[in-house]
Amino acid sequence: MKSYVLKSFLVFIVGAYLSGCAALHSVSMTSYPTDRRKPVEAKVSKLVFLAFNFNNDFVHDLTPKLQQQCPNGKVTGITSTYETRFYFLAHRMIVKSQGFCLTQ
């Protein structure tokens, strides 16, 4: 009985440890404009089970999401981040971009 309790406790500790990790992999930035009145932001993510990821096509949705927020202008001053959040048997890849809409 004591062995069962100890094993259960260890499984709980390992599961809790593996379920709350996050990592920031990269940050990229373009030059900032002087006119920063209209900020735009977009985020895409993908959940991957057991580390089996066969493509990163989800990132292609990021540019249209930014362009939809600035239909008659140009998005500039873009800052992008890529992060990973680790769960017990899966991880989520998240890409966020922020910029500014310049209209003429």
C-alpha cells in the first residue's frame, strides 16, 4: 500500500512538472513607424500530440489576419514571437505578431 501511494505521488509530481512549462524561441522585429496610432495584432497556434508535427502551415494564416485589420493601408513595425507551451502529452506552438497600420 505504501509503495502505491509513493508511486502515485511521484506520477502526480512529474505530471504537474511537465504540464506547466513554456519557452520563448525567437523574437523578430522590423523598424517602427513614427505614426503608431492604429496597432494591429494577430495570433495563430497549433496543438501537437506526442511531438508528431508534420508541417507548420498554420503560420500562413498570420499575414491575412494582420491584413484584414488594415484593409486600405500597410502594416509596418511588426514584432513577432514564437513560443511553445508544453503539456503532459502535447505541446502548443504559438506565433504572435503585432504591428501598426499606416493609411495614406
